[in-house]
Amino acid sequence: MKILDKLIIKEFLKTYFFVVVMLILIVLVLDFTEKNDTYIRNAVPAGEILRYMGNYGLYLNNLLTPITVFIAVIFITSKMAGRTEIIAILSSGVSFVRLLRPFLFAAAMIGAISFLLNGWVLPVATGGVTKFRIAYLDKGNASTDPNIHIKVGPDSYAFLTRFFKTSNTGYSFTLEEIRDGQLLSKLSADRIQWDTTKHVWTLINWRLRKLQERGEEYTVGESLDTVLSITPADFDLPENHHETLKLPELTRQIKILEDRGADNVSFYRIERYVRFMSPFAALILTFIGVIMSARKTRGGSGFQIAMGFLLAFVYILLFILSRTFAEAGSQYPILSVWLPNIVFALTGLVLYKTVPR
């Protein structure tokens, strides 16, 4: 069986990489055709376009993995079933579980590669795609979005009307300390600027109001250096910042946001859950794919491949919905993230009862 194992693994991986490359090329050609006028209008250098397409291709590889794995499995298995090879293997006394071993081994290899890509390579590619779109497609301004709210501590909240990235300067700054629904203090400034030498914030024309049981304390000044748990980089984060961090960086960012008491820490936690959940999709979908296409049919492999596409899209749709549900404030976000794998694993166990013996 070892020779057959090597043959199945080789054919599985070869088919998988072929399908991946073909689907990515199709999507990249469509994307280039759609954006070509924008490239010409904005005079985008050819080197930047090629770099963007390479990064976008890596992003697509991760997105399309459920589809490509399923298609590869169904194509290989249905072809073996059509040539009655599976019937011959099972008739020789080999169990169906033993037949699954090379498929699952190849799927584990794909899952391991997917984990490495998700943890260390894909975040860099995603960051490159985001920077390219901001620089050449969206034409981002020198300032961030107006009216910035950010949590800088468990009971501290900062507000800026505008922050300019080129000068590291913000305007109409307030820092409020609120505990148990009560305002304890409010620090205001006309302008706040980052000191690159001291690594502190300098407040210009500041006013500090401290509320006490018997009145309040009010002080003013022209300049004040203060330390906050934020830096200029915190005002220039893309919406998908959690997707652009490598796995160790993501873990550190979660710790920083937890210490700060930030409200958006759930997005980073969910991203970490997803990176550990995604590689198992290859194993589960491979298991289902072999079961679905192991039986010989008169119509050939066309129907199985069509069903493979359908189920893979259902998996992706369920994954998107479950992640959205988790980010919306699910009480058990890790369970929501793992829901597609749980549902399809149970489906695979039910289908296992129908396989040929």
C-alpha cells in the first residue's frame, strides 16, 4: 500500500497546487482588468503593480483553500472510483479508514503550510495590499479620519477631532477618566504633539479639571509633557490591522489592548482563533470529499465536482457568517469561529455511514 500512498499523495498535492494557481491567475486577471484604468490614471509604477498582485495572490490562496482542497480531493477520488480502483482496493481487504490515510496526510501537509502562511507570511502580504490601495487606489489623505475615540486605559478615554500623520499632531484633544459612570477628571488641550526624542506627548494650551466631593480643582498651562499608553501609530491603523500582524505580534497586541482595556480587543482575539482554526478545514473537507466521491457513478465526476464547489462555497459562507457573528459580540466567540468546522465534521461523520465497504 506504500506505493499507492505515495501515488495518492503526489496526485493530490499536484492537483491542489494546479487548481490553486489556475484560480488565483483567473482572479488576478479579472482584478487587473477592473483596475487598469485606475493604474493608468494614477500613474502606478509597474513594479508596484506586480508587488501588489503577488501579495494579493497570497491573500487569495488563503481564501480559496477550502475550495481548492475540496476540488482536488473530489477530482482524484472520483477518477479512481471511475476506474474501479477504489473497489479493487477495498476488495483486497484494505479498510476505508486505511484508504483515507494518504489523503489525510496530504491534507495535513496543506494545513501545516496554511498555518505557516496565516501566521507569518499572509499578514505581511495583507499589509502590502492595504498600503498599495491607500497609496494608489484610495489616495489617502495626510490626516486620519475625523473624530477619533480611543480607550487608553481601563477607565480613561481619549478624543481627537483630527490627527495629522506627517507632523504627528492632533487637535482638540481631551482625556477623560470615568469610573462607575462618574466623570473624575478631564484633561483638554488645543493641540497634542508627539515628541520623537522623549517619546512623550506634549500638550499645548492645556486645561485640567478634577472633580471632587466638595467642588472641583481647575488648572491651566501652556505646555505639558505627559505619557499615554498610545503612540502616533495607534492613530494610523487600517481597519484590518488585526489581519496584518504576524502571530507573535498579534499575541503581543492582544496583551497591550487588554492592559489598556480597549473595546476592540475582541477583533484581535477572533483573528487569533481563526488562524488556529483554518488549517483544520483542509482535513475536514478532505474527509468529506473522499466519502462523497468514493462511489462510482454513471455520470462521471462532473456531478461530484459540482457538489464540491457547492459545499466549499457553503463552508466559506458559513465561515463568514460565524466570524461576523463572533465579531458582533457573541458570548462564546471561539465556539462561533469553530462552528463551520464543527458542522462539517459532524456532517462527515454522518456521511461516513454511506461509504462503500
